[in-house]
Amino acid sequence: MTAGPPPEPTARELVILKVLWDHGEASVRQVHETLRDELPIVQNTIQAFLRTMEAKGLVEHRTEGRTFVYRPLLKRDHTSNRLLSGLLDRVFDGAMDQLVESALSLRKPTAAELDRLRALIDGADRPRGGQGEDR
């Protein structure tokens, strides 16, 4: 296998990664128990996904007795930034305003989300750290 960044996780792998990010690490059974109400998926399928994810460099495991305990090798923020960057480039040709417009058309944001968006825009308007700038 060549060195380089791991491939982007598939949609199902991303669901499993979210469980691992939330728990730090988890056994196949723990992942299955977390997802069984959300996804109609059997424990053996989770195990197969985790093995594939390990081969792809997305997770690694340690052994506790006869149990494999998996942990993510990718950080959540790095993965979300990478996926979003790809989406921004592939779908919106780098146009951030179109990405935001599309997201806002999907559902009405909550008041808290709007406040957070305003704060982010205000922060983006400010000059970035440099010499001679007041803070």
C-alpha cells in the first residue's frame, strides 16, 4: 500500500467512525448496540466494516481477551474538513456562498444556529493575526 492520506470514508463507514469518535474506542458489540436502533445492520456486518476500515487505515484495534477494541485513526475535525472541502470543490466549484445557500434551503436554522453563523461571519470579517493589528 502506498503512503499518503487514507481514503475518504464511505457513508456507512462515517456512521461507524462517529460512534468511535463519541466513545474514543469501542468493541464490535458496542458499535452494534449503539447503531442497532438507527441502522438495520447485524453485528457481523459491523465487524466486516471495521476490518475493511482497518485495512484502509481508518481505524486500528487492540485485543482485550478475545475481543477486538477499535479506535479511529482519523480525527473528527480533520475528516469533516476534508469531506467538506471536497464537497465545496466538487459540487459548488469553491463557491462558499452557494454551499451555505444550499444548506439554508434544506431547513430553517434555529435561533442558536443563526447566532452562531452571525458570530462566524463577524469573525471571518476581522483581519487575521498580523503585525500592527489591535486585538
